[in-house]
Amino acid sequence: MKKKTLLLIAMCLLVAAPSSFAQTKLVKEVERMAKKDNANLKEARNLIKPALTNPETENDARAWYVAGLVEEKEVERGFLAQQMQREINMNQFYEAVYNMADYYMKADELDAMPNDKGRVRRKYENEIKNGLQTYYGFLVNGGAEYLNNNDFVNAHKYFDKFMQVKAMPIFEGTPVAEQDSLSMEIGFFNAYAATQIEDNNDKAIELLNSIKDVPYRQEEVYQLLAVSHLNNKDTVSYRNTLQEGADRFPSSQFFLGNIINLYLNKGDYDQAKAYLQKVLESDVENKEMYYNALADIYSMQEDYAKAEETYQKAIELNPGFADAVMGIGRMYYNRALKTANEATENITNEAKMKELDAQAQELFRKALPFLEKAVKLDGENKEYLMALRNVYYNLKMNDEFNAIEAQLQQ
């Protein structure tokens, strides 16, 4: 019995032996197939895929290299067809580019692993480098195509793979790894696409943080980062990012406005004013913006005299600053509307109604020159035009009303 058992085990080993080498042999056959001029690449792709998950070859650099080679040959055919102005399926072409990069990256990782003796003997480095250097730029084309179609998932997928290729160790010290204008642009759009994907805030934040110091559209990077923190319900990081953005881009209304809104939403008007006063005491540029924001708060608190005084400081610094001019006009206009509404509420008290109507008319007249100037400074602003139209209406300035009404209808 013992001899029979040993014989049975030996027979099992003999039966198993061929299958243990089957995938390795298959990889070599697919490699030879792919290198032929008229290779059936569809068949080669189908043959190599099982080797990428088979325990015998899933960690074999050659298997992944061959998978990448098949895709490279597909890309090469597509590229030559385009050069000959033949129509091809561009989505399939971009998919082959992506798969080539993905497989070659995995092959390179495995190719760099030490052998049993602790030595690294790379076999495919040159082939991988040459293939990627030749075609990886098409990842940008694919990402741009998907971005233009608002397919942010695929846009991010392709842009991210482009950035991963540039970061591969085999390209260290080469032009591929350099941070040129294209890589800065793709880094931005990769992060932007990530922010547009649902439930992807963590990845978006990671990418945005990685490019905060890259000199390309940095203000937008900080804005997107702040919004991503807010979407993540991380109010501390949101506030810190707003403050950092305000420090780096002091003329940006986005950071200023949202910092002020944080205080105002809590009803902390004094803290909001203190923040603005602190900024105004510094050497910040474009101080008119900060005076304008401070005046808005005074206006909300119905401290109209202080509000107008502060708006005027902004106008003194920049006579063409339409927001501050409109701020004064809006303040008088809103007070006029409020007073006119009070007049209608006193319809049974004729004397009181006339008094309030007269006050409203006076406030409309005070608003008029500021609204007209604001429209002169920014004639495309619908808010300005509509407010001025309403003042013309209330002051019975019919010709002016009709002219601005016609303008609004255009």
C-alpha cells in the first residue's frame, strides 16, 4: 500500500507539472505573436489576460510586460492610421493607451524587484521606457476629450495616469519627469476633475494639496480646496484654507467674502468688522475691497452714516470701483423701498402716509446719482440696471424708465 501511495503522488505531480508551466509558456507565445507585423492583437489580448491573474504568472514581470506590449502594438496601429488620415474608434484608441501605461507600470514595478539572491536584474526597462515615452502623451488627449464631454470620472482617470507615468522612478532625471507647463496644467485639471466626481472629496483634497505650491492657477486651487473641505463637512480645514488663501491672494473676493460670511452666519458682526479692520491696518493691496466689505456690514447693521463714510473711503481709493458706488446707491434704494412699504401700511392715516411717501421720494432721489454712476461704470450689471429702472419708475422719470427697460429686454 505504501508503494502505491507514493506512486499515486508521483503520478499527480507528473500530471500537474505541465499546467504549472502552461501560463509561462503561453506568455512567451503571446510575446512572439504580438511582435509579428500582422498579429491578431484581439486574440493576443484575450490570451494574455488569464496570465495576469493566474498564481503562476500574476507576479511575473514578463506577463505584465507582454500585456503592455500587446496594447502598445494596438496604439501603434491606431497612431499610424491617424497619420494616414483614416478614421478609427478614438475611445478604443485611448483605452489601449491607458491599458499600455497601466500594464507597463505594473511590469516595471515587478521588474525592479530583487531576485532570490537579493539582486535586481531588470529585463524590460528599456522596452517599457521607449513605449511609454512614445505614446503616454495621448493620455492627455483622452483626458481632454472626456473633460470636454463632462465625463469627469474618465477625465480624472486619464489625467491621473499621465501624472503617475511622469512620477515613475525609471524616468527620474529625464525630461519626462520634469515639471513643465503641460504637467502643471494637467495636474490642475486632474484635481479639478476629481472635485467634480460625487463622493470623491478625499481624493480631490489629496490632489489639490499636492499642487498648492505649483505656480499654475493657484488661486483656483485654493478655492477648490476650500469647497472640497466644506463638502467634506470639515469646517476647521475650510476656515484654515480660506485664511491661507486670503493671505496668499489678498485681492480675491472669494476668500474675503467667505471668511466674512463665516462670521456673519454666526451673527458675529463685531468679529467680522474686527477682521476687516485688522486687514486694513496691514499693507494689503486693493484696500477699497475691504472698505467696501466693511461698509456692507455697517449697512446691514443699519448704521447708515458709518456705512456711507466707509463706502466713500473705498471710492476715494478707487473712483472707478463700481461696487462701492452701488453700495451707497443700494443703501438709499433699500431704505426708500422700506419707507414706501411703510407708507402703504398707513393707508388709513393719510397724513402719515404722505409723510412717509415724501421720505421715500427723497431717499430715491439720493439713490439716483449713485445708481446712475454705477451703471455708467458697469453697464452690463443687471442688478444695477434693474435698481436704476425701479428708481426711475418711482420718480416718474418715464423717458429714462422706458430707455432702460428697452435695454433690459435686449
